[in-house]
Amino acid sequence: MDATTPAETAADDADPAAPAAPRGRNRRGQGERLRAEIIDAALRLLDELADDEALSMRAVAREVGIAATSVYIHFTDRDALVLAALEHCHTDLQRAADDAESRAADPVAALRARARLLGAWSREHQGLYKVLHESTLNRRTDMSFKEEMAQRTTAAIRRCMDAGLAPQADAETVSLDLRTAVHGAVSLRVNQPDLPWPPLEEQLDRFLVKLVGVPPFAQ
């Protein structure tokens, strides 16, 4: 998933004169391929717009090069499309965090790698971060798929405690404190980028030291 490719904004959707490029009848298996293309296009536009309500089905259709009716074959409305796109994005992000953690030498390095990867992703995909965590979609629909990431962070913290590399405590409470701090640091950077922020990696490490109790990162 590459959500950083420049794309048309929904404001351009006011011009109905731009026809979609014609596509042939879908062969076997091409329906799922088209659905994936629609999701990828929605993610690119959402990353640019940083607002799910600014997205339109016609803008997505134009990005893919199909008629708007073809989008509705796969998704009943905009919320359904955005929700599917965010869940796909979240799954990819979760897989990347797990991969980063698996390459670490010990539980603390694994937790740090997870936190840094999520921080780096939020910096590179600020629009998607806002839609995923700050949009009204969070109140309008069920986004419980995000709970899996929280559970894996809690498990990573518990492994640090079990290995004697962090003080014993309620891992779920510590995880909530850590996630609150990290999301606050990321959200403030996204919404107030002109403030004199320290490097995010350094701030994340201070959170890990102060909230989880792990040793500081050795330069």
C-alpha cells in the first residue's frame, strides 16, 4: 500500500465532465483486483485530504479510471469504503510493526522498534493518521479492528516485564499510558507542526523510560 502518491482532491469532483477511462468486463478474479485498486485509491486520496468527509466516491472512481457505479458495486456508501480502506491500512501497519518487532534482539528493543515504526508511519502519512484516529468516523462506525494493535502493544510491554527488563506492573494500564502519550505527541505534531518539536524518536524513548520503566536507548 502506497498512500503517498499525489492524487486529485474531492474539490475537483465538482467537474463531471471528465469521463472515466473505459474498462472491459471483469474476468474471473478481476472483481477482487478492482476492489483492491479502489481501496488503494481511497487511501491515497484520504492521505492527501486528511478528512474522510471530503472524499467522494466519484473522486475515487476517477482516480481508478472507472465509472462511479463500479465503486458502488463493491461499497454501498462512502463510510463503507473508508472503513474498508482504513482496516486494510491498519492491517498492513500492524504487519509492519510485527516485522520490526521480530527483528529486535530483546523485548525492550522490540517494544522500541514497534513504537518507532508507528511514529515514523504517522509522520509519513499524516492525513491517514488523522482519518484513522481523529475523524468523526470513529464515532459513527465500529472501528474495533484498532484494538488489535493496542493488544499487541500490551503484549510487548508484558514481555519486557516478564524478562525482568521493566518493573512489574499492570501491563494494560502501562500500555494505555504509553499509547496515550504517543498519540498525544503524534497528534500535536500533525496539528501544530510549526512548534519547536524535539525528534520524535527521542521523545518516544523518554516515554518508554518514564512510563514503562525500560532502560534508556544506548547510543
